[in-house]
Amino acid sequence: MPKVRSTPGRPRKEGFNRSNHSLNPERPTEGLKGVGKLRSRSTINRLQMYRNFRAKRDRRGKIVTPAPFQGRVASGTVARVEPSVKWFGNSRVISQNALQKFQEEMGNAIKDPYKVVLKPTDLPITLLNESAKYQKVHLLDTESFETTFGKKKQRKRPNLAVRDLTDMSRTAEEQSEQYTEEKDRDLVREDDGVKDAVRDWVFGAGQSKRIWNELHKVVDSSDVLLQVLDARDPLGTRSKYIEEFLRKEKPHKHLFFILNKVDLVPTWVTQRWVAILSKEYPTIAFHASLTHPFGKGALINLLRQLGKLHIDKRQISVGFIGYPNVGKSSVINTLRSKKVCNVAPIAGETKVWQYITLMKRIFLIDCPGVVYPSAETDAEKVLKGVVRVELVTNPEDYVTEVLKRVRREYIGRMYRVSDWEDTQNFLEQVAKKTGKLLKGGEPDIAVVARMVLNDWQRGKLPFFVVPEGYEVPTGGSKPTAPEEDTSKTAETPESVKKGRELRQVQDFRKIRVNLEFAADEIKELDTIDVELLEKQREERRKRPKMAQDDDDDSSSGLSDIYSEDECPQPQIVPKKKTKIPTPCGTFTVEDAPEATKMTSKARRAHERALKRKKIGSNFYEVTNVKNRRRRN
């Protein structure tokens, strides 16, 4: 079909426009007065599109000048499309095998906690998910009423619960045999005067609407979420609801575990809980302390790697979530090496969320502790530290659970009580030992019970949950080899080699355990990936200081957080002892340590440190109050 011109005569001749108009792209660019910046050709075309967005017609309605992108086809002419395959074929063809392989690889990458999907594809891969496959049964679409019950029925018997009266009576007999009065809530019973007491309001701590609003603020504002767990009971302080919510609703956010309070459990327990939890999410052992922290460098390295993954963002936010009184604010203070958040050994100290600057590109968000409503008993809530002890009405009711969990030798060593019959007898003996007595010498049971519960919550009583499946140490009775031989002979397992980018190998031998445990509860550690540990130490030594790093510069006075924060135990050099026989008996004499030669500068510093510093003075010694120092 030939093209037809909309106007008769020769087409308008288009040549060079010699005018100096600002909409002329071919105007001269030199010698212009009062023009700061010339319009580009693209700007002129855009302005012309705004100006000439419709065709120009004469008085008769015929098109004189067509609109932009308008062809020279007469009015009423049927347009046609070029008969080419490129307009109708697929732009890209993919086979079913390749699509299935992509689906499997994508699913494995999402399920692996040590892999991060940086940039997903633009294809609608959510259509590949079969989550909505069995959500709704389209029964009427497959089997209509007419083909089942009408004249056009295609089968003899419909799917009914009962077929006849005999079947109905047999079903009723089976249900009557399974009936129990205890489970029947509709049964009218006589009032015996005994009812379940209303649960105390203090056991609803961490479940209010305001607290949950604070949690969702932190979740929405954070790119990385760190769930802080208690090393004494990690599974008891996990929030499965939050993990499931993040997995379904926020799959683009990273979740990590921080196993805090590792100084309250044996080292082998920490190592094996880290191994168990690392199968689900990356886990870091941590000891929150301003003087002797553990895991600080590993956590900082992890945050730096996440910052490099999100290089397109100006900054990333790290939110701390978890149960009350697990040490979220203490971890933040440890990372900043100073007190920036209020901390207390009781639950509910943090009431609102708050932002803390860690580096130039990394911000920390502190969140109040949240408890999801579950079937936990009141005793479990008290022992997990969710409830404040001073608000509990009958604290002696929960001491029984403490005596069940803690070994008798630990209780006796702590309170100097040798033997007791029951909880009441134990509290009476402790009250007499500590002097907690009422009038007439009666023991104050409530005060002593609160004291025991406070000692439990603050980690003074040794207790830990044995890791599941790790009752017997994997190292067994094998002798511990030196560190030099271990690095040469021990082979690194595949589970350790996997995900080395996000997994931080820690030297658990440098954890300072503050409690004394029995000999049967102390076991040998498993083999540590010494190769990767030395590699990370070397990278940490080569890394410049925070003040000299332009990328991660901090304006918050951060100390040297990239130094080796895992403080080793001080090496104790045994003193040489000799036995000297004398007429009065045999005496053991220790050799005096050799005096180290000090420089004059070090000697003066040592003398200044030994001098008594004048901290303050007595007001009455300095000031002549009421003329007391007058001469007689």
C-alpha cells in the first residue's frame, strides 16, 4: 500500500535555518550577548515537542504541518505493520531445564546464610514459587454440581461423610467412645469455688503494643539485624516469630546471631553452640566488656564486609533485637568503647529505640527487649530475666526452679549452706547466714528469695544448657597438640571452608570465663581453623587505624577497635622453689624475681605512680569554721 501525502503539491523544503532564535539548533554560538548557557539540541527538541504537540491545520481542516512523529498518511488510510518475525517472536527463549536449574540455584542461594543475593534479576521469578499451589481448592471448576448430583452425573456415589443411617450410627458410636468430659468446654459443671487466678501483670513485660511498635521501627529502619542471645540458654532466648517474619516479609535484610555472655559458660559450650547456630545463621561469640571484650574485632570485620556489599548506599543501619536483659545495649557500648547507652542488670532499662554512630557509614540502633507471647511458664520468664525481681509478688515460688537447675555444690559454695531439705529450709538457712531477719529472729524469706533470683539473673550462679547432641565431646580423649603442629597436620573440614567471606573464625581459647565449674563440666575444645584464623589476624594487622581510614572515618571518638580485642590470659611464670633443711624444720624458699633494668624515664614514671595523689581535702581542716582554730 503506497504512502499518500496529506497535502497537495511539493513538500516543504527543509534547509538550514539562518535565524538567531533560541529554538534554532543551528544558530551561531559566538557573539551572543546576555546568554549565559546555550540550549542544547536535546533541550530544543523537548521544548518543540511541548510547543508542537499537535498537528497544524488550515481553515478547511487539512494538515499543513504534521505533529512530531506523525506520518504522511491521508486521513482514513488503514495503517499496516511490517510483516516481520521480529515483531511477533520472543525476545529471549529459555528451555525448561535451564529454568529449573536457575530455580534450584536461586533457592539454594537464598537458603544459604553465608550467601548474599546482591542484585536479583528483573524477571518475575516469584512466578516460579509454588507457595500458592494448594492455598485454594477450585472444586466447582473441576467437579460442578450437575456432573456430581444432577442428571449428567458421571459417578454413582458422591463424596459424603455418611452413606446411610447405619453408617451414621456407627460414626456416632465412634465419636462417643472418644469423648472426654475434661476437654468439653460447653459442659455445664458445678461451681466448686476454685478458679484459676489472674496472671500477674508483670509477666506481660515486653509484650505491649508500644514495645512491638518500637521493634517494627527498628526492623524497617535497619539493613542488618543482630539478634542477641544468652549463651546460658541460646534456644530459650531465640524469637522464632521474628526470624520467620524476617524470612517471609523481609528477605532482603541480613540476620545474624550474637552469642553474648560467653564468660558465664565453659569454653567448649560456647564453641559448640556457635557450631549449632551457624548452620542457620552466621553466629559470633561475644563478651560485652569495656576492658576485656571478646568478639569485638570479628563483629567489626563483619559489619565492614556488609558495608562493602552495600556500596551503593551512603550508610547502613544495624539493629539489635532480642529478649530483655540479654545485653543489647552492652554490646553497643563495647563496640563504641564507652558508655553511650544506659545499661542495667535488670530488664526494661531501654524503653525506646535510639541511633548511635559507629562509623561514617555504619549506624547502630538499640531496641527494647521484646517477648513474643508463648506457652512459657512464669518460672521460665523469671529465670530468663524478662521480669524484674522486685516486682514479683511471691519470689520464693521460683527459687525451687533455681535449685533444680544449679548443682548443689555450686549452691553450697555460693551461700555456704551444706545441706537442705526443701526450698523453705534452704531460704531459712541463707537468711540466718546473711542476717536477713525480721522481728523476733524470724527469717525474711521474701528478701532472701529476691537475693537468690538476682544472683541468678546477674550470672553469679554457674548454669548452662548442654548443646543438643553434644553431650559427649567430639575431641574425646585425644591429647591436645601444640598450636604449631595443629596448623600443619589438621585438615580444615568443608563446613569451615564454606562461607569464609562472612564467617569469622574466633579463637575461643582466649575467652575469660569468670565462673568456676566442676572438673566434669570442663571438656576439650574441638579443632580450630588455624589457617583462616592466622589469615584474619594478618589482615587485621595490615589494616590502617580508624583515624587514618578515609572510607570508615568516625567522628565519634572511636578507639582502636581493629586491634586484637581477644585478650589472652596472662602467662604465669612459675617461681623456682627450693627446700632448705634447718634444725627447726624444712622450709620452702622461693627465688626472688630478677629485677629488670629500667630507664630513667620509666623509673620516674614508676615513682610518680607510687606517690599518693591528693584527691580531696577535709573542709574543716582547711577552713576556720566558727573560729575554731583561734589561738588560746
